[in-house]
Amino acid sequence: MVVLQAERAWGRRSRAEPVPGGLWSGCTGGDRRGEVPDRPRPARVVSLPFDLLRHEMLMTMRPVPDEVITGIVDDIWLPLLTRP
């Protein structure tokens, strides 16, 4: 709870708050193409691939290989978006 209060004090959104439609649309066009269901997503789900990419960069201190990015999207994020 302290973290959420600090985020609000600094003017940042809590990750648990819903994401505006524009941010979701900006992340993927899969909902328009029918690849993923068009429904609201929590901010944590939308930011997950970026968070995992940042983690990979910080832990290895090297450029992230294409196969790691593909794995983040194909093996983690897309299955999460398409779950019922």
C-alpha cells in the first residue's frame, strides 16, 4: 500500500488501475484484426512485455536478442491476452 501511495504522490498511475483504451490500442492492433479478444485489460497485463524486456536488459546488461523478444510475446504475452 505504501508503494501505491508513493506512486500517487509522484503523480504516477498505479499499475492496478485500468488502462485507457488509447494505450491498449497503441500496444497492439491484434484486437482490431481479431487475433485477441477486444476487452479491457489491466495496466499490469499491458505493461508486462515492456517490464520483461526491461528486466532482461538490466539483468544481462546486453542488447536483448530477437529470440528472447519473440519468446516474451509469443510464449507469455499473447497466451495471457487470449485466455478466457
